[in-house]
Amino acid sequence: MKKNIFIILFIFVLLSSLTAGSVMAGMVAVKNDNVNMRSGPSLNKDVVWKLGLGFPLKVVKKSGDWLQVKDFEGAVGWVHKDVVDRTGHMIVKAQKKNKGKINIRNKPDTRSKVVAQAYYGVVFKTLEQQKGWVKVRHGEVTGWIKRSLLWGF
């Protein structure tokens, strides 16, 4: 009987830590324009980056009301939990070196019509995902982009 209780307790602790880790490693997006990413979890810390609306970030860890985050280029900093939410956004991670554009299509297919193009670093709101494609919106443009060209959620 004691062995069963120990096993159940062990499983409970294991599952609790896995759940906490997955929440910790979640994605968030910036809720407003001109949000400060700081060098530490305090308003007194230096501003290392200014972030724009929708900018996606991966949560690395939490300290009180502050989140340590990483962006698509690997930059790490801190944001207050009140300046982010879980609204899905993606950023173009392709074409950095040659400063080219990626295609935004009217259907999730490389043979479909190109409705617009986007440069490295452009942020899109995520509308839908299916079979390696993401339906996105940026301003008046809505279309599909191959998931492999984007970073975020």
C-alpha cells in the first residue's frame, strides 16, 4: 500500500513539473507598440530593445510578474507580464542574408497566386495553421505562408 502511494505521489510530482515547464516555455506576443524589453526583471533595469505590436517571444522563465523572453534572433531580455498576451503572431525569419522577400499566397499551395510579399522581420497575426502552412494577416493583407519561413505561434 505504501509503495502504491509513493508511486502515485511520484507520478503527480512528475506531471506537475512537466506542466509547469510547458507553461514556462510558452509563447507570448507584445500587446502594444513601443514596449520595453529590459536587461532584468525590474523597471529600473536598462531597456535593451523596443518591441512592436504583435512581436512574438518565447518565455524562458518567470520571476514574479516578469518574464524572461527570447526573440527569433536569440536576443534575451525581460518584459512585464501585463505587456504581452497569448494572441498568436509570427515573424518572417527567412531571407535575412540576401534581403529577399517571401511570398504570401491566396491558398496554402506553392502553385497558388502570390497576393503580396514580405521581408525578413515582418510580423503577422496568426489566423490559422494547416499542413505546414500558416494563414496570416498584416494590415490589409491576408494570405498563406509556408510555416518553415516563419517563427512564432
